[in-house]
Amino acid sequence: ADRQGIDIDLTEIGDSNSPGFWRISSARIKERIAAAFAPGIASDKIEHVSIFALAPIPLLIHLGRCLSNKIPAALYQRHRGTEDWRWRADGPPVRYAIQSVKTGCDTARVGVMLSLSGTISPASLPREIRTKCPLYQMTLAGTNPNPTFLRRAEDLERFVLAYHSLLSQIHQEHPKVREIHLFAAVPAPIAVACGRDPLPRAHSRLALYDFDKSSRNGWNLTL
């Protein structure tokens, strides 16, 4: 393992309410990843990456998007209580449930709610999305969404399969979709995984939102 690694520090930029936060942070992530994997630097030596990430969800998804799925990667979860990054081996397997919440008149846009760490209410979404767009939701089967559900690496792998199934269902039922508006309450490694896997169709775009508790608007479009 490379002891130096690839470090992307966003702490000096401020918080999500700082001017230019999303633009500057996303640009730094993109530039740092591009430099680390640039031809002639070290890209020919990097055969695998281990990812330990903490950041606002849209930036985690953006990180996954910059890394893509071309380089094999292992994602890790920082566990509450112990504050370590080791996957657990105990506990029942996590199952995911996908449902169509409502239909909509907009054939080009679809809203997706990932209610895993917490519950996302359709009423909290931007008015344009909740009134005009078809809405889909993924949640935990047999238990309520909670921030500590992700304990095992196998549960992350099951999410990736369920996420692929959800995206395939959306494109099958809405062949003209151009934008998927993603509202996510998920653990960090799941957010990165969402970005690493490309959408089923090249012309589709993933629009990312961040939930701002201090704002009346609730969900704000970021990237």
C-alpha cells in the first residue's frame, strides 16, 4: 500500500453555506483525482484504491463519479460509536425495497429518493419535482431507515445491485428520461458507490441535491 495515498482536504473551503462551496469543492475533487491518475504520473502503478470518505453527500457522489468504475476500489464505512473503519461480520443481512411513489406528467425528469439513513418525505422535495415528475424510492425492507444500518461489506454490495435494478426500471418505464434528480439520505460509502456506477444511458444526467435544515427550501440543487 502507498503510505502517502491520495488526500483531498476540503475543510478550509468552509461549510455548504459558504460562497462558491459546491463549485470550489467539486473542482478540487476533480483536479486532485485527475492529477493522481494522470498518464505518466502513477496511474500505471495504481491497481486498486481503498476509499475512506467523509463529506456532504453530493460531493461524495461527485468523488465516485470522478473515480468511475475503471479502477477496482474498496469502500469503507466509519462506524458510529467505535469511530473505526472496519467492516463488521455479524448482524442480519440488509435487504432493500424499491417502490414507485407516484406518476408524473414530465417524461424527461424523474425524482429518486434514497431513504436509507433517514426518511425522505416527498412533500419536502422541490415543488417542480414533487408535482410534475414520477417519483421512486428505495428504502430498507423490514426495518425503518437509520444511520447505523450499514455494517457489512456485503450490505454495500447488495445496495449496488438494488441501485442498478432501480435505474434499469426507471429507464425501462421512462425511455425518454434525460435527468434523474437524486435526493439521498445514505451512508458515505453508498453515496460514493452511486457516483461510481454510470447511468444506463449516456444521455442521462444525475442532478444532485443537498438537504439544508436551516433553509425553508429544504433540498437545494448543488451539482
